[in-house]
Amino acid sequence: MTSDFITEATDSTWEKLVEKADLPVVVMFYLPGCSHCKAMEPFFAEYAQEFHETIQFVLLNAATFGWIAQRYGIQSTPTFKFFCHGKPIRDMIGAAYPTLLRQAIEETLIYGEACHDSTSTIDYEISGYA
């Protein structure tokens, strides 16, 4: 998927793009051959264009960067994981209705300041950082 408003993360850019981001972030964990991922890509791109000033959109290939996917408990694709201040706050798994993805983005923006209080556990023992 190519878009001026979506960044493809790697193991060397993940920390800066997601864990230390100033804006809220939505990450789409995908696999290249995943048909459900391909079905969701146009909507992810559309929302990235619409909301790019207020939330950052990131893709992560779970096959290539499996340690990151494992660290955040990704077990199927697509998984959309929402982050605020570097902490995961919400997941959407599978090819959801596009309006539900949009609603999750809007809610992340509305309740972003309170996101610290509802964070998921991160297994920091799983790391690809040198």
C-alpha cells in the first residue's frame, strides 16, 4: 500500500514512529498474502488521508518483523492497534466494518488524553533492540 499519509515501520523505526510518537498512532499489522488485510487497505489509506493531521498511520509487516508483533500479542491479521503516548490502548482484529475502524480512530482522538489509564500490558522482555 502506498500513501503519503502512511508510514511503513521497520524494527529500526518502530520505537520512534510508535513508542515515542507525539501524536496518537494506529498501526495496521498485516501479512503480505492476507486477503482480509488487502480488503482493509483502501479504508486505512482513506482514513490516513482524512485524519493525518491528528493521528499517525503506520503499517507493520508481521512476517518480517515478527518480534514486534509478538511483543504486542498479535495473533492474526489484520490487527489494528491504537497507541497513545506510546502505550497500546485498543485493538481491532480482522476485517472489521470500515465504519467501526473510523469510529475507533475518532474515539482515540476524543479520549486520547485519558488513554494512559486504560493501557495494555507490554512484554518488554521481547525485544529486537540491540
